[in-house]
Amino acid sequence: MDQINIDVANYDEDKIQTLEWQEHIRRRPGMYIGKLGDGTSADDGIYVLLKEVLDNSIDEFMMGFGKKIIIEIDQERVMVRDFGRGIPLGKLEDVASKMNTGAKYDSKVFKKSVGLNGVGIKAVNALSSDFVIKSIRDGQAKEIRFSKGLKVSEENHEGIDEPNGTIISFEPDQSVFRKFHYINDFVVNMIKNYTFLNSGLVVEYNGEKFYSKNGLRDLLEENMDEEPLYPIIHLRGEDIEVAITHGNQYGEDYYSFVNGQHTTQGGTHLVAFREAIVKIIRDFYKKEFDPTDIRASIVAAISIKVEEPVFESQTKTKLGSKDIGPDGPTVRTHVTNFLQKELDNYLHKNQETAAVLLRRIQESERERKAISGIKKLAKERAKKSNLHNKKLRDCRIHFDEEKNPRHAETCIFITEGDSASGSITKSRDVNTQAVFSLKGKPLNTFGLTKKIVYENEEFNLLQAALNIEESLDDLRYNKVIIATDADVDGMHIRLLLITFFLQFFPELIRKGHVYILQTPLFRVRDKQKTYYCYSEQEKQKAIQKLKGKPEITRFKGLGEISPDEFKHFIGADMRLDQVILKKHDPVNQMLEYYMGKNTTERQDFIIENLYVEKDEVA
């Protein structure tokens, strides 16, 4: 204790440290790119690195220079080539390695750009084991190579016969991003958003070209898995574009953007949009509809341009700006005035659409009133069930990425049975990991109405645990992880839970919150070494690595894995498969096929594949 007191008291000049820019980024990467991750989530750091490089090329396009961007990803290596003006050669090193350096401080050069802090490209540099930046301007070129933010080499070239532009290639540092890999779907989705927001831009990714003619209308058509109830309302104005329709899904689905940046957490522009929709609809129909009835099943996108936008974090996922620009109106006024004029005019000119919209609102109103009494009883039942002691083992931190990037680590494991939930509960990190225990197989909700969410105790308690009754914005955990046995029953439970989410909370899947936990099938060990294997192939490789005859254990269920072992599988090396929903996935048809009543098509499929397996065995 005396030594501790001496150390605390010894606060002198030697305790004050000044870090170099690259060292600060490498020590505190979360400040610059959010969570690190391994590439299994769309917001993991490796995608933020790609986005930071792309943002600079997009800004060039927005200023009228370079209509094409080339992206190549080969395993861990990323290359981005634009055909803009090219970074001034004399400042190339500064742009890549000096904090708060860039042309975007000059609003005459970049009026409404995404990156304004002069940080993004430096973060990519510091967090890459190899980073190469090359600029080509009027036949001259300069290329500089860095490693972990430190300059390695520089080359100058004369008489270059290549178009102007900037080429950046990098490889994320594997000591920072452990066992990472790029998932093609996430990269393609990012690219498509850029093209939707920049009509006329061509992005070529690994040889495939992406282009959008109709902007946000194309975005909604791309992301909706069913026909909209009425034709998409597509409105464009100065520095603002919106697309609106309704579907048959539950909840609200929004895509919001600022200066081409996908603001996944919304912000002032989305708040203004949601408020404006309610006001305009009420005024048009001359009825005080409940806001939830107006916005129920809405699918909409909004994009605005703001001078010198203020975001609530370096990752730019939520807009904090109140004003469009120094001399412009507030964001709320701008959005409201635009919709007040354009949406009102559209509805007056398109009476058929207005009639369909009115019927949808009235249907939502009737359904809300029909289940209001059930909801009250369900809340009382949840209270009596003593949710937090019986079904949910909660964690100490809840999802709130704005306050602390670590909150992105929060998750809830949905398990089946006492033994499985017991093992995870004893192994988990109590700060960020919660456990919800199901009692047997959940109900098949395909074709049922939302009343079942409140009438069924399991689903009512699960909804309460996730805190998603009113809005996905209130979600208490960033990752909802289905943790079931790797057998037929476990697979069935997965399907039943995914069906539940698709039926009533599809945005939970669309926004990348639902995952499947992968647990090992085998343990292969001798006296010196132990391998946990997730497939037959991994098991065979482990056997070859061990000398002699190893002990092989086949895990039949999660409950058979001891808590001490389970720590390995839900810690830093946890293997997760994200449940991904794309436009071309025919959700209703898939649910009907797999979760509907037995159909001849499904029976025929099973019989045909049984014969195939018999033939292969023979």
C-alpha cells in the first residue's frame, strides 16, 4: 500500500507523454473508426477504412471531377483508383501523414464534402501494415509507401501516360484487425449506396460495374423484398432528395444520408423527416392520425447536403448539424418546407396513391387498437414473470454507441434449455453479454399477426428483453445471437426465431443485428495440445498435427461444453455468422416454403434429395 501511495504522489514531468499521430490512432482506433471487428459486421473497422478512402474519391466526383472509380479487393489487399484531379504532388505526404491536413477546410474547393476533419486517410495509413498512395497530375506522379503510418519509401515519375487521379492501396494491419476478411455483400451494399446517391457515377468493383440512374428510387427498389403498396414517391429539390412508400412489413425502415455519407444512426435530418411526414399526412387528410399509424410499414430514404456538417463521431453515422449552412435555414425547416410543398402536391395529383396510403394508415390504426388491450395484459404478465430473474440474465452495459464505442460489443445470446444457458451464463462477460433462455421450441409465427407477440409468453418476454416494442432505436444489445445446438432440433429453433424476426421485426435483420453463434463440433487433444474444430475438415487437420492417437470428443450440444471451455468460444475469437437479408431474397416465398404447412413442392424436394444422397452413398 505504501508503494502505491508513493507512485500516485510521484506525478511529475516524466508522467506526461506526447504521442506521435500514428501511435495515438493505433492505441485508440475506436476514436477514429469505431469498433474493430473481423469483417463479419457491416460496420466493422475494415469497411470504415475502405469508406474513408472512397469518401475522398466521391468528393472529387461531387465537385465535377472523375466519373469513374475502380475498386479491387484481393483477400486482405484493397485498391481504390479515382480519376479526379489528383492530390497536389507537393502535399501528397502531408495529406497522408499529417493530422488536420486537407483541402476540405477550403469550402470553395469542397463545398459539401463528407470528410472535413482531415483525419480519415491518416487513420487508414496508421492502421495498415502496408499503405501506398500515388497521385497523377498532368504527366507527373509521386508514390509514397508507409507501414503503420511510418514512411518507407518515395518515388517520383515523369512523363506518365495515365489519366489524372489518385490511387490508394492498403492492407489492414492484422495485429489490429485479427483474423479479418472482407464479405462481398457488405462491400457491394456500400458501393450501391454511393451510386444511388451520385447519379452518373460508375463504380467498378472487381470487374463488376455499378451505376444508378434514378437515385433513391433505385435504392428503395433494391432493398425492398416485395412490391410496394403504391408506386415509390420520388422527390428531388435543391440539396435534398427523398423516396417514400409503404409495404406490409411491421415497423419503420429508413435510409438516411448526408453529403453521400450513410448516416446509419440518423440524426437531425431523419428526425425532421419523421416529424414532417406526420404533419403533412395529418394536414392532407384533415385527421389527427396517431404518428405510429402513419409511419407503420413505411420504407423511405432521405439525402441532404449540408455545408460543413457536424457529425457526432468520426465514423459519421449520426448528423448533429442544426443548420444547412451558415446562411441557410435549419435542417428541420428545410426538410419540412420541401416535403410540405412537394409531397402535398404529389398526393393531390395522384389520388389513387393517396387512397392506398389512407387505407394503409387505417389498417394500422385498426390493428393497433385491436391489440392495445392484449399489450396491457402482456406487460402485466411480463412483470409477474419477473423477467430479469427467470428468463434474462442481463449485462451491465447496454447498446449506446454514441456514448462509448465499446457498447457496440453488447450482445444477447438466445439459448434453449437450462444446461446451454447455464454454460453461457457462467462463461460470459457480465459487462457486455446477456443471456435469454427459451423454454423448448418457440412457436412457428409464419402467417400470424402481431397479436401473437403479446399473446405468446416467450415472444412477449423476448421482445421486452430486446426493448424493441416501440422502436429499433431502443434496442438494448447491438448483436442478437441465436445460440442453439448444431443438430436438427437446434437448426429448427434457429429457423423459428429467424421467422419471428422476419415476420415482426425485419429491420432487426436488415440493419445487421442478428447472428448465429458457431460452436465447435469436435475437441481433438493430446497431453500437450488441444484443438477445437468446427467441421470435419478442421478435425482431420487437427489429427494430422498431433502425434500419436489423440482423444476426440464430439460435442452433441452446448450444455456438454464446460463453462471453462465456453469462454474460448464467446470471447475475442467468437465465430458468428450474420443473418443477411437482401432484396433478391424472396422472403415471403421462402417462409411459405420452409415454414408454411407441408406442400407438395417441399415434399418433392426432400424425396428427390434423399434419392441423390442414396445414389452418392452407393
